Amino acid sequence: MMGALLAPFQLPCRPGFDVAGVALTRFLELQVYIEENRSSTLPLNCIIYYQGEGEEFQDIDLAPDRNLLTRVALYVLRCHDQHEFPAVTTIHVKNDIPLGRGLGSSGAAVVAGVVLGNEVGNLGLSKDRMLDFCLMIERHPDNVAAALYGSFVGTYLSDLDPEDMARREIPLSEVLPAPAGGIDTGLRPPIPPVGIGKHMSFPWSSDIKAIVIIPDFEVSTAKARDVLPVQYSRADVVFNMQRIAILTHALGQSPPNPDLIYSAMQDAIHQPYRKELIPGLTEILQSVKPKTHRGLLGICLSGAGPTILALATDNFDHIAGDIINKFSEAKVTCKWSLLEPAREGATVTRS
């Protein structure tokens, strides 16, 4: 059997910090070949090939017991009493999502791994149940829900029992450490509780496109988190809550309202603290506005950065060029793409 799996990348929509995200049309693609009757000495019955972002640096570990994609798939399989890939599985990965840029590359990999496990194991899981598996590994529901369901989504994590939170065989963090799991991982790792997270899709106006400015350097998620405070003032929390309440509706209006969207994309929770990690960010956020850039609706830092997300209806080349020039003044080179929401999220095509 041959099949293709697509998982889009996701951008958290600030001020929806860990709350709301949108899936956009650059993808992590898997071409999967399953040979039912072939005998194999492959580790875990699987072999991986990789091309795309990060390929030239040889940063991608292709051993199936260490690669994030296949480890996630194995976790799903082992929760269903399948210790390895049930038939010889060849996976060709084509990744168009830059790594370490705040574009949700790890979230896309987790979603792709869960969907891969569901497909090769013939498990028949619903997307809602697959979300539970995703959230056992990636604890940021805005990332994985956007990649799984597509388009513009809001999310929250349910309250879990202390017993569920205490299980350590499959870590409740966003990335599985090596070696995968702990002493109980084996054949029967912890099965996710039902309903770990909830999501809702919001409308997104067809007039709105996403300008994605990708600087040529990485910001580690761990470093970006370290600069955030442990506690926030009530004023800052209310500031973001007020704006995300407006933004989730404003992005569905046609025609979009630039003044409303620009104000609703302001943030007090993470951008002020991460500006020192990203040369030029302060100047860009202060100078690129609807009043100075025709067609612009709003602008923000994507995820942990350093990528910039600018929403616009027109004048895309000029807006992107001006942001890139401002990065250049800070000695930072960039690439950019014009994207739209990936409406379907993670998809599977069988042949």
C-alpha cells in the first residue's frame, strides 16, 4: 500500500498565546510505502528518508527509535498492542517547514506521527482522539490542533487528574527525549485520557493572506521560554484576553477592519520579553502599521520567533520588502512567503 500524509505548519495568533493558532499552506509531507508480505531485518520494521528544511545540516536523526515522527507513531501503535510497525514501512519525508523559526515544525511532526501510527496500524482513530495522543507529547494545543484540524482554531487544555499528570513513561512535554519513554514504555505505554484538550474553529475571511517573514537564524524554544516571567500582572492578562476575544471574530469579517485587527493583534504576554532575542523586532513592530503600509491588517511575532507574521489584503510585496529591509538594517537576512490557511489540516491520500 502507498499513501501520502500532509500536515501543515501552524502559527500561533498573538495575543492568543498558547490559545489560538492558524494552519498555513506549507507542509510536512510523508510518502509512506507499506509492504505486507516482505520479510525484514529493519529496526522496528521501518526505514526513513528525508529531504527539505534542515537537510543540508544533517540535523535530522533517521533512526526510527530516535526520530520524532516514528517515535510518536510507535507510541500510538504500542498503546494498541503493536510493538513495532506491523509491516515493512518505508517513509519518505519532504519537509517544507523551517526548523527553529517559530513555525510549529515540532507540532507538525507530532501530528504527522500520530496520523502515521493510526494509518499503519489501521486503528480507525477519530481526529478528536488523535488530538489526545498529540497532547500527550506536545502540550501546546494551539499548535497541534491547528495542524490537525486546519484553518483558524481556538483551544484549551482540560483539567487532568494528578495521576494522569504524574505518568512519566511518555513525557508530558512538547518533545519526547531520547531514549523514548521510560521503564514502562515497552509494549504498553500510558494511554491518553479522553478529552485532554478541546478546540473550536473560527471563521477566517478569504480576503486575508499571511505574509510570513522568516529570518535566517534560529531561536530555541527553551531560550524563548526562559525570558518569560513566571507570573504576570492582572493588567497584562486582561490586555491579552480583551484582544483575543475581538481577534477571533475580527478575522472572519469581510471586508476586514484594519484598525480593529491591528489593535487586537497587540500582545503584553510574550513579545515585550522576547524582543532582545530578535534583532530589529522592536523597530518592525513599532513602524509597520496599517496607516503606513496600505493593505496591512496586523503584525506579530510567530510562536517563539524569530518569524514575523503580517496579515494583509493587498500590497504584499511592499509590506514584505519593508520588513526585510528593517531586518537587514539589523544585519539579519530573511526569506518570505505569501500563504493562506490550510483549510483541511492533516490529510491522508491512499493509493
